[in-house]
Amino acid sequence: MHVEPQENGKLVYLPVAPETDTNSVTSLVGLWIVITNTSLSDDIVLTSIQLSFSVTSSDGGSGEGFGFIPNLMVAPGASGEWILDEDQAIQLPYPPPDTVLVQCTFEGYDTSLVQELELAPYLAPTPSGSYLWPGQRDDLAEGSRVWVNPASHNGGYQFFGHDLRVEGWISETGKYARHKYGTDGSKNTDDFGFGIPVHAMADGVVVKAESDWIENPAPGKYAIQPRGSWSATSISDASATYLDENLVATAVAYPEGYWRIHLWSIDGDGKSITPGPSTLGGFGNQVQIARLSNEKLVTAARMASGDVQLATWNTTGPAITQLSTGVLPPLEELSLESLTDTQFATASTAPGGAVKLDVWEESGAGLSNLDSVVTAQPATSLALVRLSSGRLTLARRDPMGWLRVTVWDYTDANGLQQGGENTAFNISRVDAARSTSTSLITAVRTDGGRLQILRWSVSEAGDSIVPVAASNPDDKIADLLGVASVPHGRSRGLALTCSLTADDELKLHYWELNDDKTVYRESGERLVGAGNQADLTNFNPALSRMFGVYRDGAGKLQLRTWRIANSGGGNNLVIVHGDCVIDYAHFREGTIDPALVPGTSVKAGQQLAEMGNSGNSTGPHLHIHAQKVRDGFSVNDIIALEAANNRDYRGAYRPLPFSCARVWNLAQVNAQDSLVGSTLLDRMGVYFAKFAIVPLWSAEAYVDGGSTCPVEVGWQDCESSGHGPYQTVNNALQDDCWGPALLIRAGHYKESILVDRGVVIRAYDGKAVIGQ
């Protein structure tokens, strides 16, 4: 058992600033427990975690206890992690008790694992033990503004992290607000924080700089970010599927009456689309393509006679080669889907006939039909989806116009067997996509002509399928063209739809589930351009990268890649400060200093970029969180891992203690007495309450050897540490909050300047200036 965040054998906590100067400092404790199962044959289940805080000093307060039920299963020979959830933050008095006893209990074991740790305040890896606030005093000079921490992250590896924004004083309302008076917040420029400079919180080294994200179009909408594109000649139809995260296949039919398979290489982020091998598929004017494996494809093409030709293909050689073929009679509707790497299924309707379900196998000796089932009802729109090996779902529009979804299982022993079935409301068209092995997403055009999506859950036995989430009927659409799931990490149920507007434009919608996963909300949209046919697929799903093929308004083939903004921090920097790595995220487009490439050193207080609204962001803000660098990783190692999107070098979260700022409860401050009731940050963090923060450092730190506080210009607050004015030059240079220049305002200095770094003395406006 290992407990984090731990430094020098002690569990470290974050002292949290009081809401006002009449309140008390508190202590925030995080907990990250790693359990290693030394058994090579049996699972273990962590059923209970008990924390007992105790005081050993004679004048201390009473102890406190906390209990949690993790139900964490750890496989033989493996390790498992349990991290405090967002509603489990432990807040204690300050100073907290001296020690904590961590007791872990396991199912089937009479004894528990117990570890006792001393508690200690966390000191940041800087000379002062704290970080510089990421904004400076002069950034807020225009009007009355404050930084605000509207959201503190207290879950997962971002525990102790923050979303920070800027608010301004609105004299008309007598309140601080996020948006400028007279604006509705629909534009980024309505936000007081948009464009506010962000500065490095300590000396460090840049290990990642990502700067090519387009600004989200408006607060409250996640952007669908366009990446790569490719245009070609006129087509009549197109379909797409992925083979792996760098390879996509399309089947394209041409006006001349033939069709081809094309392979396209895509870089991991989707910026470039490069044509690869292609082959003539045959004759036909409508095509579908599906993936069997990384190396095999299956296609269906409607020929001029009305018959449908099925074919399987091998893609491993320098050329695409056909493996086997089969023929279906003339059909009105057809949907094609894989089952395994050798088996696939078709759902079809003959003119005036019921839906027929077929399972096929490519055995190397040819294409054979393994089973066929004719259902009792015809359908006018079909979507066949594979949930897992051997399990399919069929979504269709039944004769009454209802959306009907059915589960089908296939085994070699029993053939096709119908499982659960359910119906929804009246629709005119349906498409579907796999979400997980037990759920699917359907997108429909309702009978009222509106776009709506639903998520369905399938029981383990397959005998039940029920709707578990739905969107409100959204845009009025002329037609539904496609839907694809957008898997990303632990986020499930995300979806991208493509529809045709009344103006004959293709429109993408991005959908997310709410917190309880019962309601879909639209979190982004993008007009693609004129068109009338499209197909979507995901590639590199871990990064939420999507691929689309469509026929544009001029009838030409268009290939596009997009990334979904939920996949990252937008324009962001990752900087190693001492033994910690800090993510700075959501910068304004085009504002990251181009000199900040991986390997570049930064100084505390150096401007990095401007606050923006890029990536997974609902409005302009700065996201920051810190993690410990695991032992044994050099800066060059970290740079290489970040470039490969591999964060194995990162350990548990670390607190963020600050200095050089004053804080107080936002509800108790106004523009006239903005420092009344505030407290000075001194190795403390901001958490829980909605704090207003005013930085107390500037790009220029002043030395005033002869005057008394308050000075007539410059600093009006004369704390002895953190921001000046300073009584001696040495004192100023040694303070962690000094800026890039020290201005000597007045007085005569007899003190020798003895510092551990080189300085330059130059004339400036009749005063002596000491700078780096």
C-alpha cells in the first residue's frame, strides 16, 4: 500500500486561505492510495478505507475520522488506484492533527493494511515554497478587476487544480460579473478575462507547447475543430471506415458507373490526409464499406441491374486484393456491419418485402451464407450496429413510422436468435453507432423534421434494450446523413451527427451527456458547406479524432478530419517546475509565445500567453493543475513522452500554494474598498469558496530606500514580503516575487550589491535600474 501526496515520508496538505481576515485558515487533505496485489492467482477487493487523524501535542485539538467505501478490485499481480472523488475533499482546521492513520480493509481478510503518516504543509519546489500568482497586478489596471476561482478541481489527477477566470466591477449593478456590462456573453470579447496575460508561476522548462487550436466560437459551445482536408473529382456516392488510428478506407462511386476503394494515411492528429493504394471495385452507383479487421474490408455495391454485389478485400500488400464475392437480389434498403474479423451481417429489404438479416463468412475459399432470418415487418430506413463479437442491434423505421430497435445474437451453433426489442416515437429516418459493448446511439429525423439522438442500454443477456438518454428535438433538418460515436478515455456516449439543413448545407453537431447521463446536450456545431451525402467514422478514438467523406454542392469528393474539443486543453503549455509538472490550458488562439518550444527555460513571472477559450472550455479561463514527476525521468525523457502523448512519467497530484496575492470572499468586496477584509496569500491555496484574487506583483518591482508607506505612486500596499516596496536592493533581489526589473525610486544606497546572479545597472528616467 502506498499513500499520496507524500513528501519525505509525510502526507502533505494544502493550507487554504480564509474567506476574510476574520476567518481562520483551514487545511485541505487529498488522498491517492495505490494497492498492489501480490497474489498470482486471486483477485483482491478493497472494501473500506478509514482515516483517523490524531493530535500528539498537548495543546492540539481533538482528532477526526473519515470513512470511504471504494470497492476496488485488483487483479492478481496488478496494482490498482483509488483517488478521492470530487465530493470527498477532506477539510480540517489549521494546523491539522499531527498524524493520520490509514487503514485499508479487504474482502475475505480478517487483518487490515495500516499505515501511519505525519502531516506537513506542502512546499512548492521553489525557493519560497510557493508559486507566483499566474497574473500580475498591472494586468488588472484597466477598471476594477479581480481573478476568481469559480471551479476547483477535486477529483482524479487534477485534485488541487483550478479553473481561473477574471471578473470586472459593474457599477450599474454593484457587483462583480464575468461579462462586460451591456453584453450578453455570446462573444469571447464580452468576457473580462479574454486576452488577460498569463505568467509562469515559477522558473521551469517547457516540455510541451500546443498552439494550433481554433478559439471556441462562443462561450458554452465546445468547438468541432477542423484539421486536414482533401478534395478530388466528381462522385455519386461515398462511404468510409477506419482500419487503424492512422489508416482510413473509402468506397467511392463515380458518375461513370464504376466504384473504387481508396486507402488514406492520416497522421495521429489528423492534420494531413495522404492518398495510398486504391483499386477498382467494380460497377455500381451506391456503395457501403465496413471494417472486418486491420487488414480486411467488406463492401456492398448496388449495380445498375439493382443487384447488390458483396466483396471482401485484403489491404496488407502493396495493392488491395479481392478475396471473395457474393450477390444479393435487388434491394430497397441495405445496411452492412462486421461481426468478427471473418464474419459480417447485412440487413436488407426487397421491394415490398420484410427485413431480411443475413450472416456471411469469408473463409479464404469464398463467401458463404451462414444464416438468414426474415423478420415480420418491412422497414424504410435501416441501421445495423455491432455491439460485440456475435451481437448486433438493428434500428429501423417500422410500418407504423415508429423507431424500432432489436437485439440479435449469432452463434455457429444456434444461428441468428432475436433478443430484446423496444420502440420509440415516430421518425422519418434513422442511423446508429456503437457506444459500448452494451449500448448504442441512434440519431433520427423525427416525423416533425427535427434532429434527435437517443442512447440505448442492452442487458448482458441481450433480452432487454431500453432507452436511457435522449436529447430534446433540435434543429429542423432536411435529412439525416450519419452518426458516429466519439469515445474518449472514460467519457462514453459522446456523439457526432451530420445532417442536411434546409439550405442544403452539411452541418455537424457534437453531443455530450449530462452528469447523470440521462440527457444529451448539444455542445458544438459546425457548418461544413454545401453537400448532399456524407458518412462519418472515428479514427484514433483515444484522441477523439473523426473522419468524414462527403459529396459537396458541386458534386465533388471531399475528405475532412476533425478533432473534438473535449479531447484536450486546447492551446496549452506543460512546464516542469522543479520536481512538479504543471499544465496551463485553454490559451487564446495565437498568443503562446512562439519561442516557448519544448526545452525552453522560463522565468517566474514571464508572460506565457493570454487567457482564452480553446479546447474543452465553456468560456475564457485558465486551467492549472500540478503532478509530481516520478523518480528517474529527465527533462529530455519528459519531452519525448509528451510528444508521444504518453504521461507515464507523471505521479500523483500536488497542491498549489501561492504567494504574491490578496484574497477574500467575492461576495464581500466592492470596487471602493477592494482590500478591506482581504488576507495575504503566504504559502496558501484558494479552494472551496469563490475567492476574489488581486495579484500583488508587477513586471517591475520597486525599491524605495527612503520613503515610508504608503508611497505616493506605484505600490499602495506595503507588506514586508512578496511585492515591495523594498528597503534594500538585496532584499528585493532575494525576494521570490521580484520582476524582470528593479527600479530604484529614491534615496541613496550604501549597501553593497551582492547577489548570486548577474545583474545590469542602467539609467532609466533619471533613476537607476537593476535588471536581469
